[in-house]
Amino acid sequence: MKTIRLKAATFGIAIATTALLGMGCNSFTKTQKGAAIGAGAGGVVGAFVGKAAGNTALGAIIGGAVGGTAGALIGKNMDKQAAEIKNTVPGATVIRQGEGILVKFDSGILFDVDKTGLKDAAKSNLQNLAKSLEANPQTNITIVGHTDDTGSDSHNMDLSIRRAEAVKAYIVSGGVATSRLTTNGKGESEPIADNTTADGRVQNRRVEIAIVANDQMKSTAKASGN
């Protein structure tokens, strides 16, 4: 089922890109073509792609993209912050995606099994992440909790929500404005691996953090790109 959703998302991007290239593309400069494709894939198709791919954090990044020259400028800012997070938060997997950053923590790094209290090592990682977020104030952050499929749907949903809230609370305690953060619990509904294996369940128990440009960064990037 996940493969089908990902194929549908890819097909959607292909349709949007083809349509954009067909609209008088011979009269476009290379920059204009890039801007048109970026705006189409990011602004029009982005939310659909994130939902179809079955990943809320990725959807937050793709759906918020502005594309074009402004998107490229935002991407440069994100490149710098992503490198900073990689160097200072050793417990995290950091992925540069589109115009944002996806930071993933396996839940074993943050929490004991079926618990919502942060481990000491988790606190150190989140303190360093909070420093980076505080130093880069022109971003918004979405924190998404996930579980494996062990236990009931309702229990897993509640656990994922409370874990996302625990991460948010600790980041806020590190000086990041609460207005910049939103949380979401997805329970077992967005697996990234096979829940029938022990290794797969470990991968599915995770917290993902999407970092995207806020309106101020987008406005600055658009003005600089003109």
C-alpha cells in the first residue's frame, strides 16, 4: 500500500511538471522554467504529495515550498542549518529535503519502551537542537510522534501525541518560542518499515521534526530574488 501511495505521489509531480513545461516553455529562460517548476511542485502539488506519500513531516516541508529563485535562497539557508544540526546533534538523522530539514530521532534514543519521559541522552540532543532553532528564528517547526503497531490503535495514538508534546516542551525550555512549534501524533498509521520484524518496529518508533521557512523568511527570499 505504501508503494502505491509513493507511486501516486511521483505520478502527481510528473503531471504537474509536464503541464508547466507545456505552457509556453519555449519563451521561458532557464531561471523562469526553474521558478515555474518549483512553484508548481511546491505550491500546487506539495500538500498532495506529502499526504499521498504517507508522511506528515515530509508533507509539511513539501507543502510549504515556494519554489523558484526564492526557494533556492531558502534552500541555502537550510543547507547551513542542516550542517549545523548534523555536527551538534549526534543522535539525530538529518535530511535536507526540498526547502526544509527533516530531523529524525529513533524513539529508543529519546524514550524507554512505552514511556514518555525523556532520557538524559535525549535531553542533551534536544538542548543542542534547541540552540540551533533559537539561532535560526525565521523557521517554523512541526514535531510528529510515531509508534509501531504493538498495542491498540488508541494507545499508540495517545503515546505518539504525548511523546511529541514531551519533545516540544523540552525544546521550548531551551528558549525556542512556543508559537513556532506545532505537534502531531500519528500513532502506528505512518510506518516506514515492516512491523512484522523487530528491526522494522524499531524504525517505526520515532519522532520526526520538520523545519520550514516562516513567512518572514519567505518574504525576504522573494524580495532578494527579484
